[in-house]
Amino acid sequence: MSKTFAVIGDPINHSLSPNIHSAAFRDLNLDCSYIAYRIPRGELKEGIESLKKIKIDGFNVTIPHKIEMMKYLDKTDESCSLIGAVNTVINNEGILKGYNTDMDGFLDPFKKKKIRIQDTKILLLGAGGAARAIVAGFAKEKAQHITIANRTLEKANNLKQFANKIGLNSDSITIENLGSNLEEFDIIVNATSIGLKNEPSPISFESIRPETIVYDIVYLPMNTDFLKKGKQKEATIIYGYEMLLGQAARAFEIWHGTEAPYNAMKKALLGGI
Ligand SMILES: NC(=O)c1ccc[n+]([C@@H]2O[C@H](COP(=O)([O-])OP(=O)(O)OC[C@H]3O[C@@H](n4cnc5c(N)ncnc54)[C@H](OP(=O)(O)O)[C@@H]3O)[C@@H](O)[C@H]2O)c1
């Protein structure tokens, strides 16, 4: 029997998820379809009711619904309840179960490249929804310490408390006060939206070592100024599209119970960027 999937959010017309999942269906010859469905802020309840009426098999959740969607779930997996946000839902005869695949998606490139996180010192820029999933990922992998730098200090402080609560030593600072001596960090992640509009890197790369991992979760444009500066320092680069693919592959596995065709998904995504 054919199955239907969706991504919900607002705005949604530029989402790359329909492209990625449709490529996977074609590759594995699955009788499935995947649509982008715009649900404006404040209309989530009605939107979910319509999805249940058409017996949707599963859906991804993006901005601005990742936190509010928690209210409409009947069940949650561990990562979803830990992070307090959901990006993947499976519908089992009207019973909605939520997952957060952003955390595993973020960690996926480290696993693929065999980069060890344990005992490393991290600098995380940003303290929004994605940053929270990233903190949970670094805690899971037993990083030694995380410095959370954000434009708004209050949000960095809140995320610091979350990190400490789940066993990851952390401190917080504004991006402005970071300074240019960043030599101590093994991994530097941009989880702000800086770069989306081609803005310059929010930090100085003066002191960055070639052994440093430089990871930007912004995926459009693919080559942000932040990553270009990391490349100039010969650091190891991780692109935002790698996280995007990682979270999509994990969602695919939750819905279909089989390994995702990663290369076909990657080809479709890179063709679309
Ligand atoms: N690759 C992937 O799979 C993936 C997954 C999720 C998200 N993302 C990307 O990650 C980014 C963040 O997503 P999110 O869901 O965490 O968003 P969010 O919850 O809205 O958080 C946005 C973050 O960016 C900061 N920020 C925004 N504009 C800024 C500016 N002009 N200067 C300094 N800081 C600024 C915010 O700082 P304040 O707290 O000071 O406002 C906050 O820390 C987005 O670009 C999104 O596309 C990628």
C-alpha cells in the first residue's frame, strides 16, 4: 500500500526534505510520496488534525513548530524528551510518536569521518533550538567541556544550565566578548543563523589550528564565510548539508525500518543546492 509523508513548517517552500526523501523512494522503488505542507504559527492543532484525517504515515517538523509539536504527541523517544523538541513523527493508526533526529544527524559526520568527541573542548556559537540538540549530542559523546557563545547572553546561560544538568561541563559568554584567542578549542560549531545571508564569520580565525574541526550547520549557502576561513587555516571542515542528510537518513530509518540510501539522498541534495 502506498504511504505518504510530509514536512510541516512556515516558510516551507524552500525545504530540501521533499527532494531528499523522494530520491530515497526512487532509489529503493518504494511506493511513497513526500509533500511540503505549510502550517502557519498558531494553526498547528488544526494542521495536525488534517494530517491525521489523510492518514499521513509520518512527518518532519521544522521552524516554528519544533517545540509546540511536543503537545500533540502521544509518545516520545528519549532524545525527543531530553531535548524538548521534535523534528520527526511517526503515525501508527492515529498514535503519534515523536523523535528528535537533529542530535544523531549532527553526530553522524563525526561517526562517518571517525572523529572522536570524547574529552574534547568545544566552542558552540548559538543557543537556539538546534544548539540544544547539539549540546545533548556532545553530552552523549562525553566531550570534556563546552563554551556556549551567543549574541543574547541570557539564552547562552539557559543552555549552559541544560548542559550542566545533563553532565556536560560548560560556561557561557557573548560572541562579542569571545576575543581572538581560540586556540584551546578542538571543535568549533556555528549553530547561529549567521551565514544564511552570506554574512561574514562571527569569530576570528587568527588562532585556529589545522587540527581543529570547524563545523557550520548552516547549509545554504554550502560554503559559508565561516567554513572558508576554516579551510584557509587547513582545519577539517564539516558542512551543514552533512547534518541535514544525517537527520533525514535517521528519519527515513524510523519510518521505513530499513537503512537509508545515503548516497542517493546526498546526490539529490547536492544537485539541489
Ligand atoms: N544542517 C541542519 O540540518 C540544520 C538543522 C537545524 C538548523 N539548522 C540551521 O541552524 C540555524 C539555527 O537554527 P535554530 O533552529 O537553532 O534557530 P533559532 O532557534 O531561531 O536560533 C537562532 C540562533 O542564531 C542566533 N542569531 C540569529 N541571528 C543572529 C545575528 N544576526 N547575530 C548573532 N546571532 C544571531 C540567535 O541568537 P539570539 O539568541 O541572540 O537571538 C540564536 O542563537 C539556522 O540557520 C538553521 O537553518 C541547520
